[in-house]
Amino acid sequence: MADILIAGGGIGGLAAALGLARRGHQVTVLERRDLFTEVGAGIQLGPNAFHALDLLGVGREVRERAVLIDELRFMDGVTGEQVAALAVTEKYRARFGNPYAVVHRVDLYLPLLEAARRSPGIELLGGCHVVAYEQWAGGVTAVLADGRRRTGDALIGADGLHSAVRRQLVGDGSPRISGHTIYRSVIPVEEVPEDLRGNNVVLWAGPKWHLVHYPVTGGSHFNLAATRDDGAAQALAGVPAEHGHVMDSFPGLPGPARRVLELGRDWKSWVLCDRDPVDRWTEGRVALLGDAAHPMLQYAAQGACQALEDAVLLSVLLDGSEDDFVQRLEKYNAARRERTARVQLVAREMGRVLYHAAGEARVERNAMLAALSDEDMYDKAAWLHGAYDFAWGDGN
């Protein structure tokens, strides 16, 4: 049994804590905020996420809070016509072993948090902002912003896009600003006209913009996310936006999409950022996880999913004595870097080719998507949604 420190109490950090505690380790989660909370709006969860959540012991709780989706619809934001639709019910679930679902971030976070609070092997400490680390042959010390220090057998940096652990370990500067601004709103579903509701994820794709909407919180609320490739040059997170500004930012929406956007209120805006993939996430007894290791744009809907995969494999590989943690962390790095790098790069390409295509590129995109059958689309998604080998070593 080892004493493991985790910097960051978000989705990835709590998932890692659960996995490691289930292997018999004592885990201390150091969260910079005073309270363990999650902010944001809706996110999408593929079957790979549910496989990870089941292995972490919280799959049932997340399913109870999630909306299991029937169909993914791709709409042309210029003509208003449906380009393609992918059924994600019986045949999809049989193919991949789990559903495709949407949740509010809180409805993913709270089951992880509640399970961590119940675990005798996990200590949750708020107001503990890790700013650096020191290590030696037998251990590692997390240095906090207020000068306090915590020592353990390993440190996992799950401290997000602006990770202090990554800054010291990788040293690759600030995140890459994508130039895309996203506006998010969550509203009660009773405010949505019946004809705009549905148990579906609907994507409206226009030239340099797109709009996504779907139900969350068990169907009681409606999630709106509108993104514009506007050349934004400054990283912003959770900044309030006026309704009129949001509407003015999407002047070309067809009627149904405009009706959806009009419903939004209390808008918050983010400028999307990611990083280039790197080969090295570990240094001795220190390793990165989730957005600290491989932050990605939203376009593949895999950010949380990949963090959960990280957490599962990390816990599998650290199932043993701390004597060989350095080698085990290197195996974790080697096993995860190619897959997560591919997702990072595919997410960027999806934003360019699928979500924001204009002119002739839009016409070619529509023709390509319209020609694909459900089985064709399942085949294209199999490497992402159906790859469960992140849990190797656990009987899978």
C-alpha cells in the first residue's frame, strides 16, 4: 500500500483517486478551491466512458443521472436540412457494449465525489493549491501556494489545462488558443417548445460556427452550446455574455436553430484551448492525467472520457508496491500517449472539416456524411467508442 497525492479534485482527479483507493492505496486529493465543486454545462459520454465508470464503481449512479441518447443528428446550418443521423440505440449499444449519453457536468462529478467521500482510503483537502513538487529516490513532496508541503510515494497531476505540475514537468508554456469562442446556457426543458425537444443530440453546422443542443439532468433541462470561429486571441473561462451579443454572433442561423438559440439565458463564454501532444508525461514518481496531460478541443466529445480512461489504467498499473512506481508510471505514459494524441489531433480536424466547413468544403462534407450508413459510422467510431483495452490487466 502506498500514499499517493493527486493535485486537482476535478473529474479526472476524483476518478484516479477512486481507482487507486480500490487497489488498496491511501490517496490524498489536493484541490486548489476551498470546496469540491464542478462548473460548466452539458457533456457527452461515449461507451468507453461508461466502461471506465463501471470499473471505478460509479457507472450505475451516472447512468441514473444521464440521458441515454437515441440519435445523433447533423444539420446543415445554411439550408436547415438534415444531412445525416446516427441511431445510438439497440444496434449501437450491442456493438459497443454501452450507451451514448449526455449529462450535466455536475451529474458526472457528484457520483465521483460521493464515492470518494465514502471511501476510507481517500482524503479530500480543499484550499490546497499545488504549485510545484520536489522528489527524490523514495518519494515526492507537493508544494502548496501557502507554503505547506505534503509528501507521498507518488504525485499525479490532474490539475487541468493550466496545470502547475505540467509546467514543471513538461515546461511547454501556455495552452494553445484555438480562436474559437463557445457560449453555453442551460434552461428548464419546460421553456423549450415541444417540436424542439427530443432525446437526441442535434448539431447545426455552419460556416465558421456550430450550435449543439440536447437534454440534460435526466431530461429536466436543455443544454445549449454555440461556438464561433471568431479569431479570439485571449483565453477566457466562464465570462458572462449578453443575450443580444450571442444572437448577433450567429446571424446566419436557419429558423429552427435560431429559435433554439433565442431560448438561452444567463450565457457564459469560454475561449477554447488545447495543447500539442507530447511524448513525456512522467518524471520519476510524478505523472500527468486528463487535461493536464492531453487537453483537447470539444469536437470529438472525448475530454472527460479520456480522463476516465487514464484513471482506470493508472490504477491498474499502480496495483502493487511503490518500489517500482517509476517504471509503472512510465508504462502508463507509454500506453496512453498515442491514443490520446490521436484524439487531440482528430478533435482539431473535426472542428475544421466537419463543424465549420464553408463553400465547396461544406458541400463535400454533406455528400460524404449522407453516403454513410449506420454501420459505416459505427466502423469509423469503433477505435474511439469501442476500444476498451485501456483497462488491460483488469480482465478486459
